[in-house]
Amino acid sequence: PDSKLPSSVRSTLLELFGQIEREFENLYIENLELRREIETLNERLAAEGQAIDGAELSKGQLKTKASHSTSQLSQKLKTTYKASTSKLVSSFKTTTSRAVCQLVKEYIGHRDGIWDVSVARTQPVVLGTASADHTALLWSIETGRCLVKYAGHVGSVNSIKFHPSEQSALTASGDQTAHIWRYAVQLPTPQPVADTSIGGEDEVECSDKDEADVDGDVSSDCPTIRAPLTSLKSHQGVVIAADWLVGGKQAVTASWDRTANLYDVETAELLHSLTGHDQELTHCCTHPTQRLVVTSSRDTTFRLWDFRDPSIHSVNVFQGHTDTVTSAVFTVGDNVVSGSDDRTVKVWDLKNMRSPIATIRTDSAINRINVCVGQKIIALPHDNRQVRLFDMSGVRLARLPHSSRQGHRRMVCCSAWSEDHPVCNLFTCGFDRQAIGWSINIPALLQEK
């Protein structure tokens, strides 16, 4: 077809496109060569009872035996990978029999993107999702059926957290409030037909659109709660996140008005306004056993607030990122894990905040992270639709399956672990309006630790 571009501009563009094409060809060839080299070296190492995969190579964390020949091979591998581009190395798909991640169930019924996902801490164990469609839904984990709809907010529901010991939930919203609401659910009896794992997976994948329509109707039919037990109102902007303090008698909220607020749950009284961040807050999280709160912000910092001494609350500022801190969460003990739009995740020791004890570098911005307390595994949901799993020292354990028929089709916003739940280990949610339950099995990797 005739081009409306001047011939000089057109020829320049064609030349540039040609250069780009040649560059991609070179990268493709180099990628193939590196794959072959990995296979060759793996065969040689396997003969010595050792194997190395791409995830470990990309970090240069090579397990070496005390033999001279193995150390030479390790050195050669390190040199090879330092010389190649990090993007190429991290693009290797490390399919290993040691890490099995399987889609178990899809939870479809929201009419807009899902910002947050959470697992109840009391019986019956249900799944909660918070959506831009102004609702929060509670689901049966086993059947994928919607059990309760909360429709008390007039703005996007940005986060959901379950009370530590009661059947109540805390939701944060774009309507500048956080709501506490009670629910009573009866779990449906699980069907005798095994609809988990492979069979159910195929059904879900093949009937994606039909199922979305059906479940949409189901969610509108399930019992609806329209008013909160308590409404927490003090913010002058979007409430982006909220969490219960240990014991569940107080709650903390984080807002785009640059403050976090601490409330008495029973009276809805504002106890403290936590000021100091220079830009909008993005997240807040509480310690599971101590009166500690961590807040994240677009100002590239996260702050640790200490309420253990009732007479004084101290604050510490962590400055370890170069872009928005999208979330910071507590782990067991004295560690905090922070994720950022700067494409890094950092693990911190609260006793020594000057520098992180581990840094994970990735290829995409990181959204709300979650740590499996029992196994100490960090789940990283990305803007690029990937979900990766790392251990606390920064070694990649696995990547959740992702294809046109499986996994999220748009940005993954959040993840939540269910400790010791028989059906799913990890839940993810995204802007494709669905939550997904995954079975995660990484026994061999964890036994090595």
C-alpha cells in the first residue's frame, strides 16, 4: 500500500526496523546457544551428582562440591552468565520436577478487576476478594461457589482482611472509609466427584467465558450484606488498605491522604493518625504477634510503627527502593519483605535496617506480596501477569504456570497463602476479574534448606 510518510522518513524507519530484526535474531541465536550450553554442562555436572538450573544460574548461586573439577565448572558457568545478558538468562523456563505448581480452581463472579485476596483465619476457612466493582465476595475454596456478597461500599473495594478470631471482615475503599462487617456462612458439601487438579482444570479452561457469565449471575444471587457493623471514617482520600492489629481489637488503615490511622474497633474512635509519608500510601500490614505496623508509600519508603509501649509509639523509616513501595509485609520473627515498582523485592532484618539481607531483582513491577509463614516462601505478583515464588534468601523456587489457557490474562494484583489447607496453597487475583487457587508443591527444594 502507498505510504503517507515521506520517502526519506520511510527508508530510515525500514532501516531501523531491519536493525531491530537483526538484533532479535542475534539474541535468539545466543539464547539457543546458551540453552545448549546449559544442557551440556548439566549433563557433565549430573555425572558428578549435581544439577544447575537457570534460576540459580541467573543469580550465580551455584552449589559446588569440594572437588577441583566442579569448582572449575562453576567458575566457567559464572563467567558465561556474567558475559550474557541477564534478561536472556532470566527468560529460561526452569521446569523442574522438584517444583510442581498446579491450577486447582478459578473463582469467577466479579464484574471488574480484583485488587486483593485473603484467606479466613477461622473456621470455616473461606476465600475473600475485594474488587473495583464496589463489592467484596466470600467464596467456598473447594467448590468455587460465591457464599456472601458485601455491597456496603460506594467505591472500589481495595483490600479485605479477616478478623483473627471472629467471623468478620475489614474492607478498605475508594469511598474514603473502611468497613467492618460480620458474616455467617455455611460451606456447601464438597462434591464426591474430584473436580480439583487436572479434570477440573480442563473444564475451567475450556469454558472460560460461559463460566464467567454463569458465575456472575450466581454472585448476584448469593446472600448480600448491605450495611457495615462499623464504619471507620477519618480519611480525606482513598483508603487503599486496612488490617487488624494482633488480637483484633484495633485496626489500621492506609490512605492516599498520606496518613495511616489507628482505630478502636468497638467504638470506631481514631486513636492515632500516623503522619510522615511524603506521598500517597499504598499498603499497610500488621505483625502477627506483636503491636507493630508497617506502611508503604509512593515516596519510595516504608515505615515501621511500634505500638508495643502504650505511652509512646516510635517510627523507623526504611529507604531501600528507588520507586513506589507497593507493599511491605511481616514474616515470622524480625523480618520484613518489601516490594516495589523498581522491580526489586528486599528482605530486611528489623534489628539492622541499614541494608537488606537479600535483594531479588525481577523484570517487572511487583504488586502486593505475601509470605507463606510456615515455609517462608515469598509470592511475587507482577504487572506482566507472572507470579514467581522465592525463598527468604532470594533464590527463585518456581514460577506459576502461565499460558493463553491457564493463569492470569492481565496484571496480577495480589496473592495470599493458605497455611496447611488441603486443597490450595496459594491464591492469586488480578485485573482479569478472577481469583485462582493453586496447589504448590516444592518439597525437594525446601528440604534442602
